[in-house]
Amino acid sequence: MNAVAAGKRILVAGEVNVDLVFKGCRALPEPGQEVLAEDFATTPGSSSMICAMGLARLGDPVSFHGRLGIDSWGVFCLDALRDAGIDTTTMVPDPSLRTGVTVSLSTPQDRALVTFAGAIGELQESDISAAMLARADHLHVSSYYLQRALRPGCRELFARARAAGLSTSLDPGFDPAQQWGADIIEVLHDVDVFLPNQEELFAITAASDLSTALHALDNGRTRTVVKRGRDGCATLHEGKLLEIPACAVDALDSTGAGDSFDAGFLHAWLRDMPLRDCLRWGSACGSLSTRAVGGTPGQATAAEVEALMAQTP
């Protein structure tokens, strides 16, 4: 199948925020201390935005709906989505809200995030109208735990999407409260693709190994794909663990790599590519996104992904 052919219409319903990325910090700052960064970038942020822009970069038709303020950060994010070719016609900045901001501090070993949620938690299930769903073939939601107003109605949203004939996907993101909760297990009954990273998967399932955790979420419907950073990705195939390694690139910054993985996997999955190819597309997109500072500047085109996969066993 031609990977660059026009894909299914994707609606991303999620959070909007800007990322302030400090790269190459010698260490994370201790209280009362200061560290210097080698580089800095202001980029579109949020798991939802990064995934949406990754899909658009690959050539997929994407629309986005979320809540944002009328402030400068809101204008920045809205312009970024539009510049990426994403349909934002349903988004209306709200003067009563403040757009979210995330500060990312990156060291050679790890990174730490500080987020002002702002409007991130304001999107509700009822904000996603039947008309929006009617114009889409697939619904994607990210940051389940950050979207506090959407979370109670998330299963209803997915059920409505399913009834309208859409396929669905969910990236849980990290739970800042680290409570995780069993409610997400119920939500998955109306989700086709679940995209946690390994830490999130283990926390949600209370398991400590991949096979046990993946089997714990095997509900007969949901395809769970776990992102493992430098260790690649994995899923269950015919009851057995299928693992795909990460692609080798000269990485500068891992901000948003998991969200770009989501874009690559969904791009291939929505084209009915074989499962192994879907995993390879995800791995390639996640790896290539680390070429630049921030979650979106290094995102790959379909041609770049195909070239990298041709070089990767």
C-alpha cells in the first residue's frame, strides 16, 4: 500500500499548551541553585498537539479540538496548528482561560517537566459534537490524566465515536498525582489502540514485566502498544510478545518522542499495514523526532521514515 496516499480523517481531541525546552542541562537544579542549558526552544507542546502535528507531517488529514486562552501562548499554538495544515475551525480562544505551559529540563541522562495546566483541564466530553465526529474516521485522545474535565466522560466520548463508525486511540500520559486509578481499564473497552509508555503501563497494571502487564490489559478488543524509549516498543501478537527495536539516530532531545511514535503507528495502522510495519513506523517516527530540540521541529515526513526503515533491519 502506498504510505503517502491520502489517509483517513483523524480528529484529535485534547490539550493545548506551549513547551519551553531547555536542552543540555548539566544536571537538574537543586533548590537554591542554578544550572545552565546548552540550548533553548519555544515549541508547540502537549501530547495531543505533538501527535496531531506528527500525523499532519506524514500527510494525514487532521482536525483538532481543544480549549485555549486568548493570550500570546494561545495565539502561538493556534498558529502552529494552522501552519501545519491542521483544521482548527472549531477552536475558539476563551478570554476567561489561560493557555497551558510546560517547562522541559533535559540532561544527557533524563528530563524533568513542570506544567502549568491552565486550559488543559477544561475540555469536556460534550465539547466534541456529533458533527465533529461525523467529519472524521478516527478519534485520538492524549493525556487522559491531565484532562480532568474530559476524564469522567472519556468512555462516553469513545462510545459515541464507536457508534458513529470511528476507530479510536488513547495515550494515557503520566498521572501527576500517581494514583492512576482503575477507571481507565473500563475506558479501554471502547478503545481500539492504547499507547502507554512502559512506566505508565506498569503503573496502570501494577505489573513489573512486559508480558504480564500486556496480558492484564488484553480485553479482546484493545491493541496495547507499549513505548520503551531506547528499547523500542512491544505488543502482544497471537498471545506472544512482539518486540521491535528503536531506530538509531543522532538524538538531540527526546521531548515528545512518544507522541511522534503515536503518530507513526497510527499513520500505518489506519492504512491497514501489517502489525510489524505499524510498530516500525512508530519507532522510526519517535526516533526521528529527537533530531531537534522540542517535540515538533524534528518530526519526520513519510519519505524520511521510509528511508530510515530501509536502512534498519
